[in-house]
Amino acid sequence: MDTAALVMFARYAGASRTFTLERAIAPSPPSFSVIRYLGFAFAPRSAKGVWVTGTPARIDAVLRAGPRSGRLVWELSEFYETRLSESAEVELLELIGAEAAAAGALRILLRSDHDSDLIPPARRAGFLPHRTETLYRLPGDKTPGEGSIGAMAKQMGLRPRQSTDDNGLFRLYCAVTPVEVRTHSGMSADEWGDGLEAPAHADQEWVWEDEGQIKAWLSISQTHGERYIAVAADQTFPKGIPALVECAVAGVAAEGVVALVPDYEIAVIAALEMKGFEPQREFQVLARPLAVRVKHPSGVVAATG
């Protein structure tokens, strides 16, 4: 990789056109880090998951992609470019899909601004609309600054998440997520687990269990000086989504609280807006399936011997 060409590329590339969860919830998404990619230039072995297109004297695009939480689900996490035509973008996105499929992935996801000019070439490359997400933020001056998450969680009958809760959380996911969404986000427990994302390891996770079934879940992480929250509950959870939101914001003072919510989570959106969260930004998530599911079994005759 020509380092002079990379430095010149960094002047024009600007911000990434795709977003991981970490980037999506950041107060100001970071721009291209030339220092980071100069490291790749001088240490080729460390550049796993990075694709560069152009000529030795000119770089047109830099992409980064790889498994999200496991090999079955890949994510296009960074896409910087300066001068690619739409047809060239399509070819590059198709290449990344082929790389993901060769690595055993069942799908590759990308998140972009809802009106991004990356969406048309992504559609041409086989990416399908998965869901729309809205970033909600509760400013620090509107948070209660009293109570504690732990105390409120125990009052609500929540307990800390355990390593044995994965199957129960998968069943909760199936109960609250429309089947047309699960088609792209995971129909099996392995796909669901490999597609999970978080800004960092959750600082706290709480669940509510009834007769051996998990009916509610609360996850809280600290990132970019703010608190990131995610909540889910089925209709049998007696306290309801608003109670989970109240618990999630307990004890916040100067810092703010953020949540990235899919459009189908209507009850979560209503609870956040009732609490004073404000919509900040909208994203479109697209998924490219890399394998075709067999919907009906069929017999096959094979000759042997």
C-alpha cells in the first residue's frame, strides 16, 4: 500500500458511509483515521478484514468487514471512498459478499444513513432492506440523577443475567421480533447469537423470569461518556416497557442516555418518548443473504456403487 496515496486519500474520504453500533450512537462519528491505516500499510499481516481498491499511486476506497459476534453473520463496518462510480461500488460490495460467503457466513449486514447514496448500489449488489432504526437521546439535564439501577431492578423482580440464559433470551427475541425481520437477523439460536451487537461489553444485564421463561431483558453499557440502553419484554411482563426504561435511566446525572431502536419496537419507542427521549438520527439496515433456505424438504435420488 502506497502511504503517500493513503495520506492523499484521507484528505478526501471523510467519514465512513457505514456504521457499526458504536459509530451510530457516537455524539460525533469519527472521521477517517489515516494513522490507523498507515499501520496496516506497514504491517500487512494485521490488515485482515481490510480491502483497498485503486492503483499503487491512487487509492479509491478502503473497506473493513468481518464477523459481527460470530462467523455466521458478517458486518460491513467501514466504507471510505472518494471517486468510485456506482457500478464500481456494486462490484466492491459483491466482492465483500463473496468473501463473507467463502468464510462460511449466511448473511452480511450494513447500516447507513436512511437517505445515503450508498443504498442504491447496495440494493443492486443484492442487499435487501432489513429494518429502519432511530437513534434516541435523553440529554443529561433531563435525567433523574437519583436512585440506582440495582435497587430498582431488584424491586421489579429482575435478576442479573447468567451464562445459562442464552436460550431463554433467544426465545424472548422470537416472541418480540416479527418473523419477516428474523428472516434477515437470524432464525436459529446460532444465527441470532452471531448477529448480536453492542457498543462494548454490557456493564449490567438484567432479566425477569416467570415459570422458567425469560419475559424481559435490560442491557446497559457505557460508551462515549453516555449510557447506552436496550430493553425488550413480551406482553406478559407485568411492569411493562416503561418500568424497564425508568430502571435503565436511574442514577444518571450529567451524562446522557442513548438508545438505537428498530421501527417495529413500537412499545419501546413510546416509552422512550414518554420519558423525554428525542429522535436524533435515522438509519437503514440492509442484509445480503448468502445462502438460500430450503423451505420444503424434497427427496433426491442418487446412484451409488
